[in-house]
Amino acid sequence: MNAIVNRQMDATVRRMRRWNLTVRRRVRGDAGMSTSEYAVGTLAACAFAAILYKVVTSDGVATALTGLVTRALDVQF
């Protein structure tokens, strides 16, 4: 009986070690970006910021934001 339990424990320990190794391999992966990936990411972020700035400073959005703030400040309690 004791031998059967020991074999089952050994099998469980082997499965756990195999699972641990698999998880570590998947997590380790690629640690970061290369220089070219940083450059493309920075360029995309700058382009998005420029487009967002143009949208927020447009007349329609500025008018809407001004109206929103004015209504919020004019609320009677």
C-alpha cells in the first residue's frame, strides 16, 4: 500500500515540476522591445497626441467644453 502511495506522489511531483517548467517558459518569453520597436511606438504615440490636440482645440469641441463647464458652474443647489 505504501509503495502505491509513493508512486502516486512521485507522479504528482513530476507533473507539478513539468507544469512549473511550462509556466516559466511561457512567462519568460520576450522581455522587451528592440530599439526599432521603441521608435515606432514613440512615433505612433506622438501622432496620436497631435491628432488628439487638434480635435480638442477645434472650435466645436472648445464650444462644447465651455458650455459644459458653464452649465456645471451655474447649477443651483
